[in-house]
Amino acid sequence: MVLTEWNEFRALDLRELAGRMACPRMADLRNVYSPGDVRAAGFVAYEGVGRRG
């Protein structure tokens, strides 16, 4: 779950993060990441809260 817009979280290696998770899912409450980038990194589920489309 992403709850902040801090630059440290904008620069995460999403592929590595997904690889370390048993079931890679992300809830992005700040819409820091694009859904396509997250899914391309290996996440099976992504929800950008408040994002349209």
C-alpha cells in the first residue's frame, strides 16, 4: 500500500518488489505509479484509488 508521495517511494524498483512478494498486489492511495508500469513489473493486481479509467 502506497500512502505517501515521497520521492523515495516514487523510485522503488517495482520488478524487484514484485519478485519478493508472495502475491504481488498494490493499493496506490496517492496514484504515484501508472497501472501499466505496475503490471509490467509483475504485479497481479493494482488499484489506484480515485483514478479514473
